[in-house]
Amino acid sequence: MADVKSPSETSGKPIRCKAAISREAGEPLVIEEIMVAPPSPYEVRIRIICTSLCYSDIMFWKLKVPPACFPRILGHEAVGVVESVGENVNEVAAGDIVIPTFLSECGECDDCCSKQSNLCSKFPFKVHPWMPRYESSRFTDLKGQTLYHFLFVSSFSEYTVVDVCHVVKIDPSIPPNRACLFGCCVATGVGAACKTANVEAGSTVVIFGLGSIGLAVAKGSKLCGASRIIGVDVNPDKFEVAKKFGVTEFINSKECGDKSLSQVLMEMTAGGADYCFECVGIASLVQEAFASCRKGWGKTIVLGVDKPGAQLNLSSFEVLHSGKILTGSLYGGVKTKSDLPLLLKRYTDKELVVDEFVTHDIRFEDINKAFELLLGGKCIRCVIWMDK
């Protein structure tokens, strides 16, 4: 762990610290000492307290084609303390506890000023190797080589720099290994159910994929009062775990016999589910989800991250005549600065329980163990502590 010095000692100066660097696709991360530049105007330098591993990190760690780039510092689900701020930063100060977010909220563009969208158009979401305003990196290794950013967060480093539009100040009493989950997993899944889909009480929900995002959708659907929450996965062992999150029934998609998955679900739900959530990131599964929701009012919400260039193949005739809705939900439709504090309040009010998501706590130097656990299906969320 880097020596934690007072902000007055480090402000305006580069910081030398450790980071877990992805140097080659699919190869173990390498922990090295790096230099983290001071924040430029509108930027915030953060000392990461803890971070967790999301399957999106694994996807881009494996990826060998653009937007993949190496060497890169991955990680986008974290909590930290502000070490210093650049010019024109007024909403946070040194010592504040914050969540860095991969989505921005500038508060000025038409999208940020509308209740209809969480997709800022001034600083749009993209898998980008640079800081959003300056097209440059704040990371270099000790040889001077540029290290690329990931999703505007790069939390697999003891210190990182993010734009102020990507920072949310939070209640310091929230345990860090719970707060970090709201940087992606919990906000995405719960938000998709409560905000994007607006799940109605008494409704039937089908969740395709019972990873952490799918389980968060189950949490959100239960909060909304769904009466049936059907989980679909290829791993039957996940059902017992999923019950704790609100899943009431389970289908192993490998055991549908001579019927398609959508046929099984249509029969099981007497005409289709009210809401289907695709949480894996496979185009064919999106099509199955769309086929599984009820005509007239069924909604299919896409949360899974598919490989670049993946295409959907839907019948135009069916789209017109079925009256169904198909929509994406990035970060669950949650506005980072406007909605995330409200979601965190549901946690502090004990309305939203997230303890079950954290199955492992490990040290930063063991970060590759987190990859092994997630790839092996042995964890839901693995929290990586910078100093423990």
C-alpha cells in the first residue's frame, strides 16, 4: 500500500503508488508501481479504499479487438476518499468519501436536465482510454509508458483520477465494501427493475442470467412487489443462492428438451412474462427474452454487455404486431448524482439489503484470485481491499 500522506503533502504533485495493470488480453494482472498525475481542472484524484470485480472488467480483460487497448488499468466499481481536486471543482473536497461512476451527470445538457434519460450528452458514455475532457491519461508506469484508463474510473489502482462529472459524494458511515457495489452492480440491477421497467406489484418477472446483475434485478423486482420472479441460468446451483435475493422459480436453460426456452416460459407464465431482463450479454438470449414476454404490454430490458458488433435478428412483423417493448438500460437508468444518493438512502434505511452480494473479501495483491473466483462461478461479488 502506498504511504498515505496528508493532502497538503501530495496536492499538485504526482503520486507514486501500486496498480494492477492489464498488459495483455487474458493474462494475469501485474501489480506494479506507477505514477498518478495530479488532477487537471474539473478533475478529482481519489485514494481507492476498496473496489470490486465486475464481469464487464473480465470481458474487456479478455477482449483482443477494439475498444480493447493495453496496457490498461481496469476496474469501475469502487469507493474512495478524495485526495485532492483540480481547479473549478467545488462539489467535493479533500477528505470526502465518494463513488466514482462510469456514467457522468453534467447537470447542464438536455439529457441531464430531463427525467427521461441518464445518458449525459456532454460527456457521453464510451469505452474510452482517456480522461473525458482532455483525451489524455493520468497514468504512466515507471518507464514513462502511458497506461490507459477504463470507463473513466480505473479503480484497480491505489490512486486514480476521475472527472468531477463522474464523482458522487456519499455518506461516510456507509461501509466501503457495501458502498462500492452501488458503482455498478446494485444500481444497475435494482435501477433496471425499479426505474427502467417500473415493475408493477403482482407481476411476473423473468431474469436471464443469475450473476450479480441478475440477482440485483431480483432484489429490485422484489422491492417493487413482483409476485413471481423466475430465474434462468445454465448452473442449477445458483437457484439456492438466488432464493435469498427473491427468485421464486428456476429454469435450467440446458434442460428444455425439444422446446425452446421461450416456449417453456410462455407455457409456464400462461402467455408470457410481464417483464424479461437479459443480464448475460448474448444477442440470441435477448431474442429469447423478447419472445418470452407477453404481447400487448411485455417489456424486455437488456442489461448484458455483448461483444462488439453483435447484432439482433428480430422480425419486423412481430415487433409491430406484438406490441412489446425492447429497451436497453445502462446503469439501470439511474442518474448518478440525482438518483444514486436516493438509492443509497434505501440502503441506510435498511429497505435495500446488499450484504448477500459480497461473498469474498481479498487483499489487493491477490486481485488475480478474484478473477479466478468469478470465472469459476465461485463468487457473486469479490471486494478487493487496498489496505487490509
